[in-house]
Amino acid sequence: MRPIASVHEIPLGEGRTIAVDGEMIAVFRLRDGSVRAISAVCPHKGGPLADGQIDLKQVICPLHLNAWDLRTGCSLSGQQDVAVYPVFIDDDKIMLGE
């Protein structure tokens, strides 16, 4: 486990792209205060998923409105699934699990 960002770097209801060991990860701070992380790049056309609209369950790509489940990375719109990364908050730090 290691810190990848401060919780204060991501406003509630938004996402940010964070580079971790050469991987681009979209980290979201949901409105309930929890965090989720998935691959930052849409497999459809390379859209920036961190810029997508989110709710407590899904992210919608800002380019073509494809959707993915934030917990599983499974596509909700017939696209390729995306990777999911285990993250949690510890003392105001967003931690990446293993």
C-alpha cells in the first residue's frame, strides 16, 4: 500500500488522473466521500475517464457517453471493460492497495 494523492486534491464528485508507475489511473472521490479508481483511458476512443460524469456507481466517458461500473470496471454500454485499482482513504491520503 502506498499514498498516491491527498484526498484534498480531488473535490467531492470529481475525478483526477494520476500517474502511478507509468499507468494512468482515474481516481474519483464520490459524493459520499469514498474513492474509486479505474484505468484513466476509455478503451473506445481514448477519452479521459477522469473527466467523465460520475455518480455513486458509474462513470460516463465525456467523449461518447459510454459507461463503466466504478466497482468492477465492467462496461455498462457494450464496450471493453477497464481495469479497477483498490484504493482507500487513510489519514487524508488516498492509498493504492495491492
